[in-house]
Amino acid sequence: MTRINLILATVLSLAFTPLAAQDFQKGLAAAQAGDYATALQEWTPLAEAGDANAQRSLGLMYQDGLGVPQDSVEAVKWYRLAAEQANIKAQVSLGIMYEYGEGVLQDNVMVHMWHNIASANGHSKAGEWRDERAGLMTSAAIEKAQAMARECMSSGYKKCGY
């Protein structure tokens, strides 16, 4: 019986993947046209279901107050969920939120950690931003940030310093 359930779950998840992609694209087209209400309507169920791109997009909406009340704490929530799924842009956004203390306490170690992770995952500028932040930190703080980045990545984004 378990094998049948597994096969059924796999088939159903594959069947809805194109629909989810279409809904994300519909939300993206709406946001690009300035229709944030439709974008929110399309992205919220996807984000709640774990879609990292929708989560990051909601983070942007809440950070900038696009169609929703500006709410940095809510932005951090969505960025964190996406960052923990290796969404590089969300990792950078989360680093920026820590850099400016938006929705979280300002924390150079967390800035360094998230930019280090984004750089390791291929973001072209994150390494430069990490190094700029390192210029404001003690060597002990840099070592802590590096250790936290290693632990975060090796834990599959389950142990990321919070």
C-alpha cells in the first residue's frame, strides 16, 4: 500500500508542476504591470506551499510595500524561507536586511554569512559585498560568520544562525 501511495503522490506532484509555474508567471506578469493584488493572489498559495521563487517575490512585495503594507518583518520571513531552499537572490536579500537592520537587528555576522553563502552558490556580487562587510568586522567575527555559513550549508539550510 505504501508503494502505491508513493507512486500516486509522485504522479500528482508532477501533474501540478506546470500549473504552479504558470501561476508564478501569471503573478510575475501582474507584478510587472503594477497589478500587485493579482500578484499577491497568485504567489501567496505558491509561497505557502513552499515555492522559493514565490516566497522571495512576496519578500520583495513586503519589503517595498507593493500592494501590501510595508512590513520588514514579514519580508524577512519570506526571504528566510526562500533562502533556506538555496534561492540565491533571497540569500542576498536576507543579507541586506541584516545589513540595514530591516525586520531584524543589524548584525554584521549574519550579513557576512548570507553573502558568503550566496557567493558560494554563484551570485556574482555577493563575494564583494561579503568582503566589504568583513572590513568592518574583527577577525573573530569573520571566523564566526564563516563557521556559521559552513554549518548552514552543510545542514541543508536547517542551522543558519537563528
